[in-house]
Amino acid sequence: MLKVDNLSCQRSNDLVFKNLSFEVSKGANTEIIGSNGSGKTSLLKCILGLIEKNQGKISWKQKPIEETRTFFLKSCFYQGHQLALKNNFTVVENLRFSHSIFNSNEEKIISSLKEVDLFEYRERASSDLSMGQLKRLAIAKWLLDEHELYLIDEPFASLDQEGTLLVSSIIKKLNSKGCSFLFTSHTSSNIDSREILLDNYS
């Protein structure tokens, strides 16, 4: 579905990575592994068109992404380091706010909260949650709709072992429905994925 060919990215006049090529197939995962400053976040933003690429090609379903950007953005879900949660909203209100974007019904919202083990916290203000619980709430948004491609920046950060296993199971579940993941990490995860060592492209 997604193809990156000889991609190079420049940030503040510094070349972050160069000549990077990979593909993400339907129902499969690609894991971008790299140290701080290696360009993991820049890569995701470059694919999304939030920053300009220096050179190379990005294709979505065999078409240049510049020609199909609107369709691509509707087909994918992006979650960066900022979890896009409103602290003054309750747990369930945060998902209802996302519901207005994803057009999910109340049953789907409740189901998503139960799946990430936050249903009992549904009326609690998000500002009262721990970082791990906030991460679970952000992960619940993955389940409000099924997207063809999920671009997730460090999905396992701030999670304990139980939370890590939860994320792994959700990714596997979405893979079984044909959804693909492109995600970043500092070290190799236990997810069934193609691993790209970004430090090799500096």
C-alpha cells in the first residue's frame, strides 16, 4: 500500500536520514527503530506531508502521494508524541470528541474503553489519569474506526508490561482485519513486523 523510495529528509539544514526505502503491505507492520534524533518522527511527518522531503518518492497504492494526499489522509490514523487529549474532558468525553471525527457510535466508544481497561474511569477527568492511563485512552481512539494504515510514534512509551501486551494484542487484532501499522521505537518490540534501523541511513 505505502511505498517509500530513496527518501531523504532535511531538518534545519541538517540531513536527518537519506536513501531510505521500504514498503508497508496490507495487514502487515513496519517498525522504524532509531535513537533520539535519528529522524523517526520526521519520517512520519514527511509521509503525512507535514514537513517537506529533501528527495525521493512516496507512493500510496501505486500513485504518488502528492496526487492522492486527501484520499491517503482519510485512509490513515496518525498519533504522535502529543496524544491529542483534552485534560478538562472526562475519559468518555475525550472519545466522544473523537467520535465527531470518526463518526463512531456510543456503543463503539464504550467497547473501546472496555478493551483498554478504562471503562471504570469513564467519568474521571483526564487530568487525573496517570501517564500510562492517558496512553491507554489514546490507544482507545485506534478502535473507534478501522483505518487502512496507522502511523504511530512510539506506541509502547510510558506503558508497563501489561500495557505493552495490550498494545500488541490490539495491533494483532487490527492486522487480522487488514489494517497495517507503521510505528517507531527505540528498541525492537515483540510485534511481528519488518524492522528498519534508521540509524543506518544517517
